[in-house]
Amino acid sequence: MMVLGVDVGGTFTDAALLTGDRLVTAKAPSTPGDQSEGVAAAVAVALERAGAGASDVDRFVHGMTVGTNALLEGEVAPTALLATEGFTDLEELGRQARADLYRLCAGHPPPLVPVHWRIGVRERSGRDGVIADLDGEHLRESVRGLAEQGVEAVAVCLLWSFRHPEHERRVAELVADELPQIHVSTSHETARVFREYERCTTTVVDAALSPLLSRYLERLAGRARELGLPAPEVMLSSGGVVDADAAARHGSWTVLSGPAGGAAGAARMADRAGAPEAVCLDMGGTSCDVSVAVGGVARATGGRQVGGRALALPMVDVHTVGAGGGSVAWADEGEALRVGPRSAGARPGPASYGRGGAEPTVTDANLILGYLDHGSPLAGGVKLDRGAAERAVAALGQGLGLSVEEAAAGIVRVAGAEMARAVRVMTVERGADPRAMALVAFGGAGPLHAAAIADELSMTRVVVPGSSGVLSALGLVLSERRRDLVESVLLTGDALTSRAIGETTARLAARGRHELGGSDDAQTRFSYDLRYAGEAFELAVPGAGEPDPRHLRRAFDSLHEDRYGYADPDAELELVTIRVAVAEPATEPQTVSGATETSERSRSVLFGGHRVEATVRRGAMGDVAGPAVCELPEATLVVPPGWHASAGSDGTLLMERG
């Protein structure tokens, strides 16, 4: 089977074409105006290198940043909110928590739904069912005219609809009848969880993104048809893949589509390299994404904030910082050197790209230090201009009283410190010791900084996949087709029985299998969000489809003690939410290496403030002792003095200190 994965980043669009044990990769500059253009360009290069035609491709899997960028920039579809009367301001009221504890001037992002498009629905449900019937005529009168006002989407979030969705279904029908051209998102279909604020914001984001995503995926599907490719499948934030139609209906499900592909691919490659517990660091041109892998699976979460907006959805647990190869270096008011979060992007890009950029970036600094070489074009055909890089960095250094090399070294050091801080957020602040884990470095710029970040964190092992520069695209190829379903049940006391749990899990699993097309190969996984009665937060415990509550109790007590340092076996246990994942087995390649010609030379590289002659190796690596630079097909690995790297049979490099 030939599987094509294409990941759109802020600077480059990556393609990975896998057939059996052969991997072909390609890069092309991203096209922010219409990302599908960059996709088509990367696909064309990959097919040409493979000597294959579009008709040979069996699956086409896509990861993107359309939803992420729209949410962060606020460029979303005009959206109205239909909520239970008296609760229409939930999105704006929020949790009454400060955006930043010590910065009183910092605010939350403005609500996506303006006041005049918040409509109260006359109805009421409670824990045990309907309290007040739905007033359909009042609803019809309230929504008439929304289309003429420019509304493109409607979010519906009613009280207790996660348990009693009948009124939401009826509201969706009435809105579709009155406004057939408008997209409708309901909370019980988008995020069937019990916390009202998070459920509301998730549904609003879903409605606001879906029209944009639908238009983009229509363009992408059109290009796929023109090229002769299969209909695209889309990576979800949870790390699973669904067909484009399902993704278009729920834009919120794809907010972390791009980072999820990288996290999934890195987790698989770390496990193959003998590092089941690893920190995965994806440094591209615009940002750096950090995740944690355990047993070949990226750690997931039941919800998080993206762009300051709460999303109660299953998603890969990723922490992002604005430190990429294109991140701009600058001096703050106190004349301290800073890097990012602003990026030079794909156009004009770093100064060294020669496309009109004049601001110093991390890539420019790496070129000056000798980690990159102007004589070795980057993936995607980018030729580096050392003179332009020196002029940009020198202008910054002059204002700080630094030489060109001192300023370049400072830029790299500051960027590395920012990424190390992101690793601490995902490990030390979660009670995990990074020193016991491997660092999986990927993305076009990740291997450049891997050893410095490992030194900062006292980590001794670094794993660099041979396809690290396009690992996010490879992660799409290796990901499973999956449907994640969530439902809050709030079971406690005598109601918490195996039968009660089994009725919900059986229904959700059947729905998941149906939405995957009734595959006989589908596997089902179950997870249960539990807490002691009275607690405000839950812990996720894996289990069987109809688990014995006593087994859940023992597993939860043990996990609670590990996480918080104590357990209370006498406290009443509450099952809050059931999570079911139905998935088809993912692709399992024999190898993921690409053959290249081997060459070796040397060049002057700056380490620790001193110039040294470093070995520069390209192609098959073997064993490499630092100081050295390994030029991989789409990335560059820096091996400092005191480190050495060795290549595995699949092209993965294991770098160790000492």
C-alpha cells in the first residue's frame, strides 16, 4: 500500500510517501494565502522522486494549521450562540480567572460571539430530564434574519444537554429549517462533557471554525481530484485520522492537527529506537512543539486552552513556544536579547533566505556559527546567503555591544533556553524527571539544538530519526484511523456499576465503529475520568469496556497517590466521564529510511566561544564523534564536543554524551 502524508507548517509544507519499506520525502515553501497550493507543490516533488503517479497512492493523509491560525488570529466565521435563556454570556464570563497571575493588565481574548448574536432559548433541562419545554415559535422568531446580518454559523449549547440532548437536536432542526445555508454545531455532538463553560466555548469554536475548514478542505479535495489523488483524510488533535467530511463538520477537532502528527510520529520512532519514555521536541520554522511519549504513544489530555480559549476535547498534550528557525531576534526595552514569538514565516523568511527579509533569526545565527553552511542548500531548495545573515545579526549586535559571532551565539542560547523551559513545563512541572528520558528531536531545526537543550536539562540521550525533517508528515502516514467519543455520566454510589458503565461504553463503541465504516479490524480502547466526591478535577484511568468498579477504585487510588502523594480509600468515588477510542491498526513499516549518497568534509564551527574544525558528514552516518555536523535529508544534526552519535539500521541516530 502506498500512503502519502502531507503536513503544512508555518514555513514549509512536508510530504512523506511510504510504500512498503521505502520512504520518499519532499519539502516545499508553505503558501499562507492558500495552503493547498503548497500541498500540491510538495506532493508533486515527492511523486517525482518516487517515480510514481498520483493514481498509485492508496491513502492521502493531511495535517494542517488552518484552524489553529484562524483561532489565534481571530479570523473566524461570524457566529451566533443559542443558549438556555439566562446563560447566553457563558463564553464571556469564563472562569473568572486571571489570564496571568502577576500581570493585572493581561486580559483574556475577546469572545467570538458578540452580544447582539447571543440568543436565549426558552427551555430548561435538569439532571433528571426536562423541566420546561422548548418554545419553538420563539426560537424561530429569534433566529430569523441572522443570515442577513452576516452570520455564517450557529453554536447551540443548552443546560444539561450532555445528558439530555433532545432539546439541542430540536433546536438544530429548527435552525436548519429557517437557515438552511448556515452551519450548526451542537454541544452534545461536539463535546459531550459536563462543565458548562468549557462545553460552551468548545462549541462556539467549533461553529466559528467549521465554515472556514469546510471551504479549505473543499479546495484541497478539488486539488486532490485534479492531481488524481484519493480524497484526503485529516489528522485530528487527538492523534487519530478521519475522513475530510467528518473533519469539516467539526472544525474544533482539528485545532492541533499539525502538532498531533509530529507527536504521534515521534512517539512511534522513539519506541522503535528503544526509548519508550521520551520528550518529543518538534522545532520547525515558526514554533517549537513539545510533547511526551510513553510506550510508543503520545501523552493525551481531555482538554486544554488554545489561544486562551478552553477546548474540552481529546487532544495530544502539546506545549508550544514561539521558538523556531524563523523566530526573529530582538532587544527589549532593557536591552536584553530576546527571540520570538514573532516569526519571519515563509515569506520573506530569514534574512539568509534572500527573499527580502532583513531581521535576524535563529536560522541566520546558526549559519554564522557554522552549524549550517551556505554551500549546502536546505530542504525545499533554499540557498542560504551568509552575507545577508551577517548584516542582519550585526545590526542587532551593534545595539547590544556584541560582535556578530557573540550576537549569533546569544540568539541560539536564548532560543535553546526557551525550548528547555517548554520541556520543563511538560516534565518537571508534571512530576516527571527528564533526565530519565530520551529527547527525540525533529523538525527542520530540532536536531540543530538538541544537544544544547539536553545539556541544559542534564539529559544524556538524544534520538534523531533519519526522516526527522519531515517527521510530522511521516506521523500522518503512521497514524491510525480513529474516532474518539466522550460522554459525561456522573455516576457515584450505588449507580456506579459495571452494567451502567457497560451500557454507555457499548453504545459509544458501536457508534465509533459505524462512523469508521464498520471495519472488522477496529480496536476499542476505554478510559474513565474519576475523582473523589467533592474534588474539582479528575484523573484518567484506562480499563475494560465493562470494568469492575473495584478495579477502577484500586487503579484510581494508586494513580492519585502517585500524582498527589496521598490516597483516600474510604472516600466516595465518582465516575465523571467515559472516553472511548475506536481505531483501525496503523501502518507499521519495516523501515523508514531514505538512501542518500555519502560524503565527508570539514568546516569551521563555533562551540563554547571557540572555533574548531568539525567533521561534516552527509548520507549514511555510521558512528560520528563530536565536534561534527550531520547533514540529514531534511534537517541538520549538531554533535558538540563530548557527544557521539551512531546510526541504526533504519537511519535513526542515537546521540549520547560522554
